[in-house]
Amino acid sequence: MSINWFKYSSPQTFFPLAGKLALGFGVLALLACGVGLYLGFFVAPTDAQQGEAYRIIFIHVPAAWMSMFLYLVLAFWAGLGLAFNTRLSGMMASAIAPTGALFTFLALWTGSLWGKPTWGTWWVWDARLTSELILLFLYFGFMALQAAIDDPRRADKAGAVLALVGVVNIPIIYFSVKWWNTLHQGASVSLTKAPTMAATMLTGMTVMAFGFWFYSIAAALMRARCIMLERERASEWVADYARGSA
Amino acid sequence: MGKKAGTPSLEALDLHCVRGERKLFGALNFTLRGGGLLRIAGANGSGKTSLLRIACGLLEPTRGEVRWGGENIQRLQEEFWRQLVYIGHANAIKDDLTAAENLHVACTLAGVPRRPARIGEALRRLGLAGSENLPARVLSQGQRRRTALARLALSEGIPLWILDEPFAALDAAAVEDVRGLIAEHLSRGAAVILTTHLEAKITTAAALRIDLEAA
Amino acid sequence: MLAALRCVIHRDLLLAVRRSSDVLTVLLFFVIVVSLFPLGVGPDPALLRTIAPGVIWVAALLASMLALQRMFASDYADGTLEQMLLGATPLGMTVAAKVLAHWLISGLPLVLISPVLALQFDFPQELLGVLALSLALGTPVLSLIGAIGAALTLGLRGAGALLSLLVLPLYVPVLIIGAGAAEAATSGMGGHAQLLLLGALLIFAGAFAPWAAAVALRISVE
């Protein structure tokens, strides 16, 4: 069991596997997203209060779920790399970050698009949207820190410390923002007061969530392959790969 | 005559060091015991400073480990550092503090606080009599280097000295002073690691030499 | 060990006294930023009274961040930081001592001058205590969290801006709760809940941040 585990812990052996997995998950992602969007835009019933505009929820909610989940995964890999000094874990964490940031941005953008027809404003200082905004800054911070450090080992370790500190802070940030939101009731409207869930709505969102998850895996693996090639460019296996004899 | 230093024993096992893109050295082994002087030679950029920093525990080797008294130094942490003096390229001197104040802070942080009289003595030994109470800002390069090295005169109880280019930027008299300090320390049964372009000319029973090739 | 910690604090305070311009500029920055807001939003007393805690807190945040640069950068540049890493006391404790000294130099003055600034906004006099206390509990947390950011960005290009990006999101809870304390006091609910929460944050940060900053320092000095 342990032999299998460590076999793929070196970039050289993981590289081809990552390629195959990325392709597989990419196809699955297309399928799942296709089904999810169909369910969301055609099958799920029109909402009594919000009309058709609510359908953006099928992208907004899964994107928000993914943004949080990916940060946890990123912190997990980064922490693993810090604790066990493995090269690949750090590369995975760096590979996940841009996808996580993308989903955070998507959640914010779709949240804004939802807000306009429903509540009349492009932005609402709702607890979840505000937390998503801060999460976006956390992702940017991670990516900016890694971009600023030339030495890849230091970049991985520093990113790991930041990601772990971020993970510890996320619950604190979320609860303080939620509290802030309830204190200043006044103009606040909550996007979390979603329409009551019909079964098809929940299925649609779940399928989309899986679709996004598969996409994230595929994208992260592809990015990880690029990072591996870049970092190990001095080694033999990369030279072989470049020559085409993989 | 100072205190007898504790019995030192530093082992490097299969050290590899890769910095950025370059592999600096690999499969490096050495054992250093009391009374032993290890001189690390090599062209600029060959990894001398990196090796010293690995021996101190500031830098983690890409592979391999360093042991003090049989135990990995990363596990020993402060226990090891209490038995080490490291004087690197940087003087570790604050410009806004006087030479005496700088030494006082250095010794206290190392766990061996010294009385002002001892500090004055150490500074005099390195030819800095009269400059003890001047802010380091107004001292010359050579004087600052001597202030940093004056710490050696206060570390007779520390079994391991690791020195990066201790003779650089010093005039002949100061070089002799430092040589004397190192020779005395070795005769106390302590261990010294240093890098230098000058020939050490320090006679000691056990002299090791490691040559690092520029990659 | 206490002797070494006292030595670190004494050293940092001495350095700050001998180079006091650094310290004063941060304080002046705080005062200027607070004064900019009425110029930006208009002098309506009711509006100013409402935004006073928020404005003072945001300015304290920004001033705190400006001061963070000083925590490790100069020690890193002249090699004294390395010696601390090789010191006889656990690095976490040394960092805690440095953070305390840093707060005494950069945070405490903000706390002391805040009542004067709050009066400029016609903040009710009897509640100045709550505002000052919220800052007194909150600014050390800012220094503690900031220490982690300062340690991570040591010696990097553009460290200043990068530090802000890293640290401001982590400051958000402190801002919300701190400003919330004074606001709650003005609406008659007393600020006790928030002050207690700040205290809890302070204890939590005090326990973990020095250790995280120590790990970050070792990574940066490599």
C-alpha cells in the first residue's frame, strides 16, 4: 500500500499520470456541467418570487462551494509539503490557487448579476458575498507571495504558512462578517435567503458542483504539469519529454 | 586561560545542496571533533557559505543531515545553538548602538550575558580601545568587522565556532589577533570551522580541509 | 531566558528612541488619515459622529501596516536577525518580545492619541474610554498578525504592497469587532461583547502568531 503511494510522489512518475487523469476529468466535467446546466435552465421550475433570474443560482452556489473547498484543498497540500518536504505537494497547491481564485470571482460576479434584477443593486454587502470578497483577496495574496519569491522551495514553504494561517482565519472572518451583517440590518438584503429548494433545484446545483469539481481537478492537474516541466527543466526526463521520446 | 569548552562532535552525513537551479555540492561527509579545525576552500560561488549555514542549521540541506553529539541539529534547536557561535559575512551590528552595546546584546541573546568590564577587555583585545562607546555608524569597515569578531573573545566556553571569512577586511595586526583567538580556542579542545582565502597557518593536531568545486 | 527577552525589548526600544523619526512619522500618518475623512465626506456633525469609530479604526489599521515594515527588515539587512535565529531562547519567544516592543512603539501611541482625534469627530466624551480600550486590545492583535506577514515578505521586491495584500484580509475581523465595540457603545448597548471578543482574539493571536512568524522567519532567512 505504501509503495503505491510513494511511487507517484515524484514529478517524473506523476507527470504522465496527471496527463491521463486531466483528460479523463475534463471529459467528465463537460458532461456534468452539461447535465447541470440543462437541469438548471430547462428542467427546474420557475421560482414564484424571483422569476427566471434566480437561475443564476445554479452557477453562483456551486462556484461559492468550490471556492471554499479549493482553499481547504490548497491548504491541505501546502501543509503536507511543509511538513514532509515533498516537492509535488507544493506544486499541487500552487496549481490549485488560480482555479480557486477563478471560482471565487465567478461566485462574486454571478452574485452581482443575481442582485441586480432581484434587489436592484449591482452589489450587496451580504455576509456571504463579503466573505467571498475577502476569500478572493486571500487567494490573490497567496499567488502574489509565490510570484514575488524566486526560489521555488522558499515560495512553496512561504505559501504554505500563508495558506495555513488563512485557513485558520476563514471561520473567524466568516463569523465576524456574518455578525457585522446582522448588526447593520438597515439596508442589507440577504442573497442567502434563496428560494425554497425544489428537489430538481438541489439536484441541479449538486450536479453543477460535481462538474465544477471535475473541472478543478482537470485544470489543477494541467497546471501542475506545466509547473513540473518548468521547475524540473534541468532534469533528464524533461529533456526526453521535450524531444518527444517521453 | 578560559573555561574548558564542552566536548564537541559535529558530523555531516551525505549533505547535498541545491540552490535555485545549481547543484552546489553532493554526498559531502565530514566529522569534526574537539581541537579540530575544518577549513572550507573553494572559488566564489562554490557553496562555502551555504555549507557553513547548513552546519549552523540556518539552511536545510536538500538531502542529508548534520548531527551534534549524535543528534540531528534540527531536532536539538536551541540546545545546539547554545553551543555555537556563528559569525557570517554580515557583521550583525546595529548602526545606532555602540560597539559595547552591540556586544552586550549579542552575548545576552546567545545565553551568556557578559559584564561591561569583560566586554571592554574583548574590544581592547581586538584593537578597539577608545571606540567602545561610539555608535557603530561612525566606525570604519575594518573596525566594525573587529567588533563582530570581538565576540570570539567572549565565547571561550562555546565549543563550536563557525566563521565565514573571519580575516576579510582586516589589517595584518587584526589578522594576527584573530588567529591567536582561534588557536587558543582550539587548544582548549574546541572545534572551529572557517572559510578563508588566506592560508590559515594555524597549527593544530587535527586539520581538515574540504575543497568545493565551482559547479 | 527572561534576561534575553528583556534585552530584546530594551534593544528595540533603544533603537526606536535613537531613531525617533521613524516612529513619529507613523503617528503623524495616523493623524493625517483621520483628518482626511471630514475633508472627503463633508463636516456634517451627525455623519462624522456615526463614522468616527470606523474611520479611526481604519486609520489605525493602515498606520499599523505602515509600521510593520520596521519589525524585521532592518535586522534582516544587517544580519542581527540571523543571530536571533541562532539564539539561546526559542524563536517564538524572541518574536513575541519583538512584537511587544513594536506595539509599544507603534501601537500604544495610536491608542493614546485616539481620544483626541475622536473628539474632532464630536464623539461622545463618556464613550472615549470604550474606543481607546478597543484600540488597546486590537492594535496588539494587528501587530501579532502583521508579524507573520512581515516575516513572510522579508527581503522581497515590493514587500510593502505585498505585505498589505497579505495582511489586510486577516485584519478584517479585528476591524469589524473593534469598530463594532465603539458603535455598540454609541447605540447604548455597551461594547462589552466586542471587547471580550477582542480579548479572546488577543489571547489566540498571542499564543499562535509568534510561533507562525518564527516558522516564517526561518523560511525567509534560508
